[in-house]
Amino acid sequence: MKFDIKEQDLIIKPYNQEGPIYIREQKGYFQRIRRYLGWVLMLTFIAIPWIPYDGRQAVLLDVASQKFTLFGLTLLPQDFMILAMLFMTGAFALFFVTNWLGRVWCGYTCPQTIWMLMFTWVEHKVEGNRNQRIKLDKAEWSVSKWQKKITKHAAWLVISLLTSMSFMAYFIPAKSLYMSLFTLEMSGIVSFWVFLFAFCTYGNAGFLREKMCTVACPYSRFQSVMFDKDTLVVTYDQARGESRGARKRKADPKELGLGDCVDCNLCVEVCPAGIDIRNGLQYECINCGLCIDACDSTMEKFNYQKGLIKYASEKQMEGKTTNPFRLKLLGYGGLTALFVVGMVVWMAMRTPIEASVIRDRNALYRVNFEGLVENPYTLSIINKTQHSLSYSIGISGIAEASLQVPEKITVEAGQMKRVPVTVVADGYELKSKVTPISFHIQALEDADIAITKETKFYRD
């Protein structure tokens, strides 16, 4: 099929950066998905710090103490590997979803998009619909305009402060954080971070908005690398829609020599990024589907078939079938699964105790008044559980060797304790000047919590 392509059709209009973007409120299938999903994600974000677990806050990222608590699991700096694997899993999962469904992360689950559309919703409720907001901004300042602007910004500031407090509750115990806010006893450093994050939320969602997605966020720049001809993206059916033009509802478009696009421009007015999807795929598009809802509502009014704008791959637009088993998609999915399995295996093999043995650098060995050889060590024991535990220490590798160590060593939850230990042995009974030995550290409360550390015993 051939099309009569005009020179102006080959020109891609630049992204609209002149002045603010006034988003038209739109109802529809994809808008409902976004709104319900947004509420679920926001409420989950706010609620998680308030979830108790075993008498403690279930999720607490205590950066000051270098200790992360996740539902009974305590992660210390020694557990950095699991955090690295978690971030890599998230990255490859994002690549997988992007290659499959385009930028749906940006359109449906990205915090910037969710908060931006929430701020826009507040703006719509306070200042009116799109045309009313444009008229209000152009109008002279009056009592009514001041009231609306102050109300809107006050609501934005409240949302920003709540967002900041919810975010900080992941790093500071939620109860003490909110209590310090209400009693005005919040420390200077905490106040700084709370108001900084509130200011960033207020600025990003209220003013920068789409520019965070199109200018600051690197994802929009490199997303095209993960696209292929099978990726589902928001697509305008040019063969069906062109030539576009206005017409009466009962008019026959074929008699007028027009396509199904009535050039209502609603797809542009509802777009959070302010682009025209009819100009083809653009990196500013966040795959939110608002233009699909707007176009479908127009098609329904004109009694045309829906789907002039839809989620479709390049192959589908060419009349071909999308390949769900393409190498790139399987590769991203396989790497995601691999890292998930790696985390599960790491968790299964992880022991809730960490220990190290350090020799005394000032005295490699010494001989006491009985003629026995002594080797001093320092044991560092880390309790990676959320309960205080007591440990016993044993030794193997030298027959009839004795230990000079406390019988009971107590380490608080998530803490490290250094214990001086001295191994005493008869040097004449040893065949070599260097003998491998092992320290066995075991929790008295739980026999499964145990670790063995290797070191060496020296004599003259």
C-alpha cells in the first residue's frame, strides 16, 4: 500500500518546551489502571515504615549504624553483595519490561510520574479544568486568584512534607520521627533532610514536572537501545488516520478524502510530556496511554472503530506477528531470573553470624613462666540477628591446647564485639613451627548459629 507523503509530513515537530504544559483531565481504561496502581503504590510507600515485626519496625535502613533491617533480616556492610544483587536484579527486570512493553515503568510506576499526576489532579480540583487554568494564569491578580493559588500550593506543600516524612521514616524509626516533628524537637540534621526532600518533591512534581523525565532522567535517552521491532509502544495508525482533518460527526470521511483522525488535538492536550504522538515515536513519550484513552473517547463519539492510537509493535503495524521468544527479551529475562536465584541461594547459605580472627601484631607468640607457648588473638564477632545472643568459643587443631577466654560472650543485636583470646599449648608437642588451628564460635541459644574461622599457631 502506498501513501501520498507530503514534505511537511516528514518534519518531526520539536518537543514543546515553551511555557507550562496544561494537562487535560482524561478518563478511560488506562487512566483507571494508573490511578488505582498509583494509590496502591503511594499507600504502600507510606505504610511500610509503620509495619511492626517481632517488636521492631519491619523495614529500617539505619545508615548511621550501617545496619539495614528487613522483616527480621539484618544486613550489615559485610552483606553488601545482596544489595548489589538486588540493584542488578531491578536493573535487568527494568530492561526486560522495557524491551517487552516500552516505557511502562515511566508511565505507570515511576514516582516522578505518580507524584506529578497527583499534583496535577490537585491543580485540577482547585483551579478547574485545562481551559480554566489557562484563563486563570492569564488573568490579572485578584482575591479569587490569590485564594486558588494559595490553596493549591498549600496542598502541594502538605503532600510534599508527608512524602518527605514517609521517605525519612525508612531511615529513622517512624514513631520517633513523627513525634519529634509534632513536639518540635527534631534535630538540625534530620530537619535539614526532611525539608530538603520536601522541597525537592514540591519542585519536581509541581514545577519541573515533565522536564525531569525529558531532560534530567537518563532513562529516556538510552531506552531506545532496548527497543526492537517487537516492543509494544504507544503507536498512531497513520495508514488509518491520515489525512487528518475536522468534520461533522455524521459526515462520511471517505467522501471528504479524510482518514479517521478528526484532528481534535486531545491526544496532545492530555499528554503529560506535551508531545504529539501522531509525529511518531519520540523519546519524551512515557507510554502512559492517556492519548489512547483520549482518542478512543473521540472515536466512540464519531462512531469509528477504536484503536487509532494503541499499544502495538512495529511488526504489528506492518501486519506481522510479534515474536515473544526473541533473543534480547529472553536474555534480559534470563539474567533477571539468574540474579533472583542468586539472591535466594545467598539467603539460604547466609549465617546470622560473622567473625574474624586477628593476630596480635606486637607479640606473635610468647613463652610463659611454665614454659608453655602463648599466641594472643582478637576475635571480632558480629551478631546479625535481631536478638541478643551469647556465644561459646572452642578450638581444634592442637591436642590439649587451652583457651584463655570468657566462658560466655554476649553480643547485642546487630552489634560487633571484640574479644581477646589466648591459645596456650606445649611447644615441644608440636611437630612444626606453624600449626593450623580453628576457632569454633557457636550461639548458646541456637545450635544452628555457628561459624568456624581458620588461623595459625606459632612457636619458636
